[in-house]
Amino acid sequence: TANADHSDGLLVAYFTQDAFSLDVGSRGDCGRANVANAAYNATRATAAGSGDLGQRPNMPLLVVNRYFLRPVTYRTDSGESVVTYSLTCWGNGGGTAELVSGIERLSLRFGVVDANSGRAPARFLSASDVNGLAGGTFNGDVYASGWDRVVAVEVCVLARSFSRAEPMAGSAQVTDCNGAPYTPASGVLVRRFTQVFALKNPRMTRDNS
């Protein structure tokens, strides 16, 4: 999904029966809040106290984390107001948590397989392009839709400094997450960070015909 300044958002949902930890990826959401607090998890934690740590729920609890950029304004030590974005997460355990400030762009692209790539990504596409991608059978694996062909996610962020440095000739312009030139305000340092994550459970079935 798209949000602030043409950036992307990401929703991650999974089930857990963890009873002892509020670490992210266990019983807690991205703000380390207990997801048993969510109303729709009440019927899954029906036994007395099963919503509390140390007690297993009757059924796995749904964890939902939504990552997005939120506009924020900071004031530097010199008194300057800086308008930028903060990487923020909303979790279904309760409320939002600010993770990293000074993020100008967040971009997600999805690595898809094709007939010649085996199970490795052949190319990286936007979410809208994956929506329009057909499924198929490649190398004996059956992919029902374009999203089933996704085997990796590329995450790119554009991060900025809050304080201004002395501008240097030829060093201000950088390449943004879409490969386009990006020119920050005078004296502001901007860096692009990119990481590719492989999916451990890609959606596909084996063609045994």
C-alpha cells in the first residue's frame, strides 16, 4: 500500500501460541504489547487467564503489525524545525510505536520467479505490478497467482540527517529507491539503504502429474 510521499506500507500478520514472551515475533506486537488485548482474540483466549503471559491460549492468537511512514516535525538543538517522516508501526496489541525517525522514503519491491530462474527471484516488481502478474508452472512448481510467485522482498529506505553539514560540491544528490535522482535540502545528508529478504514459506505447490 502507498502512503506518505509516495512511500509504501507493509502489513505483517501471523498466528502464535507463544505464552511467555512479548518479544516481536512472539506474543507481542511491534510495540511489545500483548496481542491478547485485541477484541477478536478474546474468543481464542477463552480459558480463565489464558490471555495472560504464562498461560497458553485455547487457539493461536492473531498478531497484526502495520509499518508505515508518519509525518513528524522535530526541533534540533540549534532551534531549527525539521519536517520529515518517522517509520512507525501499529500493532493490534494496542496503539502505535515510533521505530526510526528521519526516514524520507520507504519502498518495497517483490522478487518473483519465472521460467528460467528456478526458485530464485528473476526480477523485482512493485505491488501493483505483482497484482497484474499471472500465475504459471515453472520448473515443476505451480504458482496460482502473481503473488504466489513472490519468493523475496526488497526493502529500501532513504534516511536523512537532522543536523546540517557543510555542503560539498557534487555530493548532495543521491539516487532514490526508484532509481531516480533525489536532491535533499542544502546541507542535509541522505543515504539509501537496501536489503533483500528471502521468504521462508513461499506459496507454491509441486506438479506431480
